[in-house]
Amino acid sequence: MKKQLLSGNEAVALAALDCGVNLGCGYPGTPSSEILDDFSKLGGSAEWEPNEKCALETAIGVALAGGRSLVTMKHVGLNVAADPFFTIAYSGTPGGLVVISADDPGMASSQNEQDNRRYAVSAGVPMFEPADSQECYDFLCAAFALADQFRSPVLFRMTTRVCHSKCVVERRKAAPDAKREGAFAVDPKSNVMVPAFARLAHRRLRGDLAKMREINEKNQYNKITLNSSELGIITSGISYQHAREAAPEASIFKLGFTHPLPEKAIRDFAGRVKRLVVVEEGDPYLADAVRALGIKIDAAEEEFRFGELNVDRVRKLLAHDPTPAPAPAVAPHPPQLCPGCPHRKTFETLRDLGCLVSGDIGCYTLGVMPPFNAIHACVCMGASVTVGLGLRKMLPEKEARRVVSVIGDSTFFHTGINGVVEMVYNTPATGHLLIILDNRTTAMTGMQENPGTGKKLNHVDPAPRLMPEDIVCGIGVEFVAVVDSTAEPEKFKSLVEECLAATRTSVIVVRRPCVIAAVRSKKMGN
């Protein structure tokens, strides 16, 4: 078969095409964003959804109708999709359903470095962890085969380095599988999780996991390298690449199918070495599991739980040397808003007016940096509205009137609308002001489309353009204005001052296209 140089994300997209995936759904989030873009370019059917919960639920519908579906998101996105994720683990789907969680050890572009391997254990779903692009291709095909066999969703856990690094990939299939025809079998006992049916489904799930464990004992998706009996390493994902280079003399058990774990194979490997070390990024998921088997491991220091591993850090881990790496000779350039960014004048105004700003997730979060210093709290997607409401309800009136919530257009559609409902339903005594920064793109993750841009995922096909001002008016916000803070700075300032002084619910939509997105759109003839 033809060999190609592909990133992990590109390899997943190719595998999705070759597996006959009927629909790919997701919400853009680094490091997963390129998967659906690449799948679409290859000819696959893909959609950006308003948020990860919508994406997973749409994919569940496809899989319930017998199709294969793929869902992509970054690690924190699975928090948003957790409700349907846990339930569909019980009921399962006749079509294959694979959920990709792209974790971000070291927080290259995230607000935390949670380890989503814990989700597989908690929900009771099988999990694959590729270590390179070839395994991204091979394991995704294996994940769909396992999903078919057990009617179970599969968690496909990637990390930043696996998503973005490249290696040669051999395409295994001469031609893509045919896409499946849709058909829905009426089966309430399987598809309606009322307590009586869910209890039976839970028992079936645990029985299936036991069968999957036996499959994993055959080590079809794991790799055992027996070298020295002095040192053995258990590892998975990108950590395997670092461990292999840091300790070439070691015997290594590389796990690819990482839940449920092959307990017998692990015990056998542990019995072959004098010293056993677990090398993994993030939480001690594998280390805890090995200890739970009663196997003694040479535990790594807490320092190695933070950030990404590399060859030097693995050498230090093996040597029990937790000293941090020296600071780079040249300090990295801090992130900042682009020159000409339409958000700049907004944050300058909020700073100059002395506002207390409840911010949100997006490139506008960089308003926290100098010279703006204009974001004072930021929790998660959509939280700017509700955190701001909480601040208004707790602070003395003079301070409460300084509170402003700021959210982007894509994030408004993601989880901000519920906050506006709360703002209208439980209005603080001082009212509240929400500023929606509408730059007509999902900028920070790579200029993807969203429900407010008027374009589908491929940047070409037209879509209904939802206007935030229409939505908040429909919810019942008392005052709504639209302004360009860059072209009309004084008007924007006056509107903010007016809204802060008023005792009402107010929304100001600040609309101006992202300069980078505007250039790209012009080149594409849009």
C-alpha cells in the first residue's frame, strides 16, 4: 500500500475514511482540531457542532441508525459531553462509535492538563492509546472493529505530541469500506435507559469488559520487547518513544489497548524483571493499576506528573532525579493579541473604565496580558456569564456595578446561551452587562466556522447565520446594542458606561471580523 508522511491527526482522518465513517462530529479544540478538517478534505462528511455534547449526541444518533460515527474534541471537551458518554456506555450502539479525546499534557493550549484515561475506567468503555501516526491509523481501525463486536463506544486517547508529530504511515486498505446504509431497529430495552433497563445494561457492560480483557491478554495491540532483566518499563502512548530512547537496554511493555488492561500479561512481564518502572505522562493511571495487581513498582517522583515527558526527563525519572530542567536561555515570547485584533480596543476601554471582567475561553482570554490587564477571572467555556452573575450577587453595589462578562461568538453558541437564560431568569439587583465579541470565526483553534459565520465546516457551503443579538432578544434581555469598538470607540465607551449605570440586563455585541480570518476569506473568494 502507498506510504505517506502524516501527522497523528491526518492519520486518524485517513483511517476514518477507510473505515467508512458516515459522519464525523466535533467542536474545534487544540490539539484535535485538524482531524475533521482533514477528513472533510479527503471526502468524508464532517460537521462542527455548537459544543461537544451536541457532537456526541448527534454521533450517537448516527450509530443508533447503524452508521459509523467519529467524535473529536480536546480533553476538556469530554467534560461537556460526559452526560451522554456515560449513558451510551450502558446502552451501546449497533453502529460503531469512537470518541477521540486529545489530551494536552503541559497545557500548551489549555486551562488544565486533566488525564482523560480516567474517563475510560469511570464510564466502563474500552480505550486505545496510539504512540505514533501509524498506530493512529491502525488503532482507529481496530477501535471500530471492537465497537462493532461489542456494540460499545470506544475512547481513543491521543496527546498533543501524537496529534501533531509526523511519521511514515502505510495505508492498510486498498479502498475505503463502503458507508453503511441507515436503519433503526426498535429496541427499547437497549436504547431507553430507564432504571429497569439500565440495570441490565450495566451488568452486560461489565461482562463485555471481562471479554475485552481476555482479548487484550493476547497482546494484539501491545508490544513487548524483552532485553535486560535488570530493568523493565511499562508505558503507553508517546511516553514509549521517550522511554525506548532513554533506556535502550530496558525490557519494555508498551500498551496500546489501555482499558481494560491485560492483567495476566502484565504480571508475566513484571516477573521477568528485577526493577519495574512505569513511565507515563499525567496521572499515575498505569502505575495505580499495576499496584492494584499487587505488583511492586519503583514509583516515580511527583515532579514527573506535571507537563510533558521527553527523553531527558525520562532519564531523570529512571534515576530518581526530580530536579526541574533549567530555564531556557531565551525566555519564550508570551502570547498576545494580534496586531489589528478587533478585541484590543474593547479591552483597552474596559481597562480604562476600571471594570472587573469575568472572561471566557478563546483568543480574547489574552486580554489578561499586558498592556490590557483586563480579565480578572476565567474558568471554562461559557462560565463568563454565570461567574459574572455570581460576582454581581455577592459584591457590594458599587463594586458589583463594575462587573462585566465577556464572551466570544463561538463560545456564546457553545455554552453561553444558558448563562443568558440565567441572567434573565435570576437577574442580580444591579442588573448585568454581557459583551459578546463577534469576530466571525473560531479564532484560537484555527479559524473554524461556527453557527454565526454563515458557512459550513469546509468554509464554502452556505449555512444559516445565527445572530447573537437576535438570540438574546428572544431570551428577554432588556437592552441590546451592536457596535464596532475599533471604528466607534467613543460610542462603545458610552454604551458600556450607560449599561454599568443601569439596573437592567444588557448585551453589547462588538462585531468586527478577525483580521486573519478576513484575509483568508478574501483569498477564498467569500
